[in-house]
Amino acid sequence: MNEMARLQKRRLALYGWMLAAPALALMSLFAFYPAIATFWHSLFSRGTSRRPSVFAGFENYGDLFADPTFWTVATNNLIYAGVTIPVSIIFALVMALWANAHIPARSFVRSAYFTPTILPMIAAANLWLFFYTPDLGVIDQITGFFGASPTNWLGQPETALASVIIVTIWKEAGFFMIFYLAALQTIPPDLREAARIEGAGRWTYTRRVLLPLLMPTTIFVFVNAMINSVKLIDHLFILTKGGPNNASKLILYWIWEMAFAYFDSPHAAAMTILVLLALGLVAVAQFRLVEKRTHYR
Amino acid sequence: MKTDTVSANTTLKLPDLDKVLDTLGAWVLAIVWISPLLFAAWAALQPSGTALGLDFSNPLTFENFVYVWGAVPWGGYFTNTVVLVTLILAGQLVLCTLAGFAFARFEFKGRDTVFILILLQLFILPEVLIVENYAIVSKLGLFDTALGIGLPYMASAFGIFLLRQAFKSVPIELEEAARIEGCSWMGVLWKVYVPAAKPVYLAYALVSIATHWNNFLWPLIVTNSPETRPLTVGLSLFGAPETGVDISVISAATIMTIAPLLMAFLIFQRQFIQAFLRAGIR
């Protein structure tokens, strides 16, 4: 009897592994193995036809740190994250509050906020070209009306990164709005009534009741926004190509450029590892946060 | 405290002021948000070369669309995207269903460790591993094929996670009932779990389609012929400013590429938003 049960248990375990195996195999091939291989390759020098690549230890990492482009790109990406994350979240929250309020034409408002989310980043960039074109673009037409001189928004270092940032916020705010909208719908309306009876104004209600209740959503959105600040770089290909003079270059674009435009994969690999380390820290931080709240079983 | 009471009183007396401001704010933001799309749609209908003048007196024309359609094999790109998106979705559905089932209903040694590894993959983005994945896909002889673009996305951690959650919430009694009727494990999965998780499947499918319809960087890297290139890559090659194509033409091409998904969105708006809602809730 006992023997039977043990056999049965082993059979089930085997069955479980078999079911998970295809997914695990593919995941190992395209996520785990490449992560390790990237690290391995980042330790070798770039080979040429005359000089084969040799083990170089952490030399590639040293090269990166010594390269001023690295610091420019890292700073750019920090600014990119530092601006897009909070601004998108604030926009998303405001949008959700409005899209949840009883206002006329609410479904139009909702779709207007959400539409950018379903466009490819490449298409979004094309749409925004129309705004940024110097002299003839929509922005310059408007500022020109008030007597300002035309600005080459994408072509000068002072404004290129900001222009790219605006497109990202435009693209992702509506997506994050959806999560807030979902959370808002789970908050009972009695709370607002109760707050009103207690004499709390609208702002007090938002700050003291709504925001704390939305905290789990904010954490979720925050993590997503953080991942996006690494991932969303497609528009650079259309808008600035990282220029002028690296002013709007972001890390992932730089990795692509090193690997596929300059064929310098060892340095691209080293940079990839640095990004993975950063993402790993984010992952660990989120798991700990989630564990504290046991959001899921 | 006093100011709070006053503001509460005013909202009681003038309930509409807040609402008017809200409505105004919401509308202005909505118009600002949609304006890039509206401008592009309008520019696409302007005679080539005149769009940037913001001259509203020009007659509307479809010549840009005609020109764009003739200049690039869009039909091919469109087919490629559809094939790619279908292939990825089919792969994801099969693999994630099996794995999700395994993690939801089977006990095996190392299960929890493996599951954490899978969650970790939510953060190891395929986009970041382009260098190594490019080498792997080339070695497998899949460079410039739909399978080569799709394969890295098929074992989706997100999909496994979602389906595991969905399967876990199915009452075990249903499974036992099916058992008594003589169903095998596959029978149980197919007859009990899959139907119960239908809304999650729908949500996941929509998110997957939208994501991969719009994906760009990876397809850019692993394709180099019009026979496999998806729409986004085709659009980026066409729209590059240095090709000297003017804004009306770029707008026409952009509108044309986004039209299918945009139209689907407008028709299925409610389901679409619901789908995103479901898929996002962890």
C-alpha cells in the first residue's frame, strides 16, 4: 500500500517535469544559457582575423568605465528613468481618476488616453516627427506664433533627450492608467461618502485614503516603468539615433550599436551584464516587497 | 480643519464646479494625447510636400497612400507580421498551458526553485540578451525566419505565471469529478482547466498579439529580407528621415501600418481594456 503510494507520487513528479520540460528547455536556451554565455564572452577580448580573441578577465569592463561614452549613456538612461517613471505614473493616476469620474464622453476620453499604448514605438516616433521638425513642425509653428525662433528639437544636445522622453511618457502613461483604473474600481464608494461626512476635502481624501489604497498598484506600475526605462528605445532609431553626439543615447541602443553596427560584441556583452545586474537588483527588491504583502500564493 | 469644512460646504452648494473643471481637464488632456495621431491622419491626406504648412484649405487626397502602397511590399510585411504573431501565440499557448498546469497541480522536487527562476525571467528581458540570442538563432540556422524571431518569446514567463494562477483557482472537486469519469491527466487539463481559464486565455492572447505586432528591435536584428521582415521593421526602413521622404508620405505609411490594430482596438475597445486589466493583475 505504502509502496503503491510512493510509486504513484513518483509517477506524478515525473509527469510534472515532463509537462514543464518544453517550456523550461526553451527558456534555458533563450534566457538562462544566453545570460551565462554573455558573461563568459564578456571576459574575452575582441578577436580579429589576425588575432584570435583571448581571455582578458575584466578588461572589457575596465574599458567601459574608462570610456566617456559609457558615463554619458548611463547618465542619459538615469535621467530617462528618473523622469519617465514618476511623470508617467502621475499622468497615469490623473488619467485614471478622470477616466473613472462621471464625466461626459468618458469612453472617448478613455480611448484617447489608451490609444498610444497599442501603437508600435516606431509608429509613435513617426507621429512625433511631425511635431519636432524644426521650423515647420507643429511645436515650432505654435511657438513661432508667439514670436519664438525655430528650434531643432531633435538635433541639438540640450533638447534631444527631453524630446525622446516626452514620446516615452506619451506612449506608456495610458498603459499604466489601466492598472489604476482597475484598482479604483475595487475601492468601495462608501469610503468617499464617509470621508465627506467626516469633513475631508477632495485633496485630503485623495492623499489620505486613495493613494494608500493604490499603493500595491503603484509598486506594480513602478516596476514596469523601471523595466520600460531599459526596454523602450525603439523610437531612438527614428528620432535621434542616439545623437547628436550621444546626447540622447540610451543603454540598450548603445548595446545594439556596439554589437551590430561596430561588431564589438565583447564590450556589448560586458554592458549587457551590467544591465542584467541592475535588473536583477530590481527583481530581488520586488520579490521582497511582494513577499511582505503575499500578494499571490 | 476650518478650510476643509468650507470646501465641503462649497461642494455641497455648487456640486458642478468640480465636475466642470474635471471634465475640462479630462477633455484637454484627451485632445492633447490624441493629437499626434490626428495630425498624422490629417497630414497623410495632404498633397505631398505641403503637410507642414498647416494650411487647412488644401483639398484632401489619397495619393500618399497610393504612392506608399506601391513603393514598398507592405502586403508581404503584413502577412509576415500576421504569421509571426500567430506562430508566437500558438507556441505560447501550448507551452505555457503545459508548464502552468505542471506548476499549479503537480508536486515535484525543485518545483518552487524552478518557479522562482521562471519569475526571474520576467526581468531577464529577451531584448537585453540580443547579442547572445542572435548567435544562438544563427547557429540553429533560423536566422531570417519567422521561427527565429518567434522562438525566444514562446516560453513566456508571464504566460506561465498567469495560467498557473488561473489553474490554481479552479476548485479541486471539478478535477476529481472528471477523474471519476475516467479522464486522464491530459483529459482533465483539456476538459476542466482550459475551459475554466478561458478569460485569462483571451486576455493573454490580446496582450501577446499587441506586444508582438509592435515588437521591433529583435525582428530588426534577426531579419534581413523582405520575405520575413515584419511591418515595424519595414516601416522603420521606410520612415528613416535620411531617405528624404516627406512627412505626408511617412504619415501615410504610419497610418497604414497601425490601421489594422487600431481598428481592432476601436471595435473591441471594451474587451481590449478588460483584457489588459486582467493580464496586469498579479
